[in-house]
Amino acid sequence: MKLDAALKARLEFLCRVVDKEAHYLQETDARLFSEELNEETLKRIAEDALLAERLDAFVSRFGRLQDTVGDKFLPAMLDAMAEQKGAAIENLDRAEKLGWLDSADTWLEIRKLRNQMVHECIEDLAILSSALNAGHRFVPVLVQAANQLSQQARQRISAR
């Protein structure tokens, strides 16, 4: 299937964006988790502007990469492969079958975690600590998915 110019441009753009987003997330992840992140560490947020900014950057970059890959890049890649798009869970299942994601269930867990970090846990430091540490463990999964989609997109672009 030949890619039309608009879809090709969209895929090229998404490749550039996810490459940058993955890089920035990994940098922030390394800085934020250079020391143990627990409730005691998080008690310093009010007095430690650098910690607060790193935390905000991590949550923002984690959510942004997850959104870009799952909500934008994945549907564009399905278009490029002439695959039918469906509801998010159907797209994730198809991505798993195509080898772009290791697990649709894990991706849904990441999505839930992203929502928790953004909306629910700022009041409870135990929940926040747990969510952030879970996010830290999922960074490689997000980056791998971004890299896999970028690789597949670049192959499609260069083959056309």
C-alpha cells in the first residue's frame, strides 16, 4: 500500500515527536530516581523546588509519551497498514498481535497509572510514591513501544 503524502508527513512528524519525548522522559526519569523516591523524599516537595519540578516533569512526560504513542501514533500506523481502527482496546490488541506492544493489558495498566499520577494522588504521599515508582518501572515499556512504532513507521516510509 502506497502512503499518501499527508499520512507520510504525519508518520514522519510522529517519529520525530516520540523520539524526543522518549529521550526527555528517560532523562527526567534518571534525575528523579537518582535517589530513592519514597514518602519521606516527597515530604520535601513544598521546600524543594527542584524536586517538585522534576516530579512534575516526570508525570507530564510520562503522560505525554503514553498519549502520543497510544492515541496518535498507533492509530496512524494502523492507517498506514490499511488496518481497521476501532476502540482504543481494539487498537491495543491489534498492536500486540503485530508485535508493536508486548501486552495490551500492560498498556492499559500504564494508562490507568498515568491517570492516577495526574489526577488522584497529590494529596496522599503513599499513593503518590507508589504511583511514581510504578511509573519509573514502566518507562522502559513506554520507550520500547515508542521505538518499535518509530522503527515500523520508518520502514513503511522508506519502502514507499
